[in-house]
Amino acid sequence: MRSVLLACALALSVLVTAHQAAAQDAIAGEKVFTSQCSICHSVTPGRTLTGPSLAGIVGRKAGSVEGFHYSAANKSSGVTWTAQELDTYLANPKAVVPGTTMTYPGLKDAKQRADLIAYLSTVH
């Protein structure tokens, strides 16, 4: 019985630590968003700037924010923004969606991309 309780305590500790690490990544990701993305994108639902709102981006089909005028390339890309697809896109947007009108050259740092995606996963 004691070993079962010890195992449960250890598992709970691991889960709490993982949750805290994820929260830290999202916090770092918000800073990446502010410095790299916020000039063109909002995370407020329905608020478009030069680019569409990124609220709810994770799991959303590309080119689907109502009221935003997307490039034909983006609308017809067939992309759904999973974490993996966002990672690939954020590294080199024009390679994933040739013909996109987004002029951002890409975020080369993998940790920053992961943090940014963690943050975008929190905004709805």
C-alpha cells in the first residue's frame, strides 16, 4: 500500500511539474507573439489587423476567419493549423504556402516557435 501511495505522489509531482513547464512556455510564447507577431496579428477574436486574428488558430482550417481577405494560396492550401503544421509554417511560411501574401520571413529558433505555439494554444 505504501508503495502505491508513493507512486501516486510521484506521478502527481511529475504532472504538476509538466503543467508548470507548459505555463512557462506559454508565458515565453506571449513575449514572442508581442515582439514578432502583434504588429500584424491580434489574439482578440474578430479583430483583424494586417493579418487575421490568431484567436483559436490551433485546430482551425487556413483561410477561414470570416471577414478577412486571404490570398488564394492560403484559402486553397488545405492546411489545418495543428501544432506541427504551425511549427513548420512559422519556420518558413512561403515554403508551406507558396504564394502567401504574409511577408514574415520565418522564426528560425525552434524553442521560440514551440513557446509561441504553446501561447497560441491558450488564446480562443
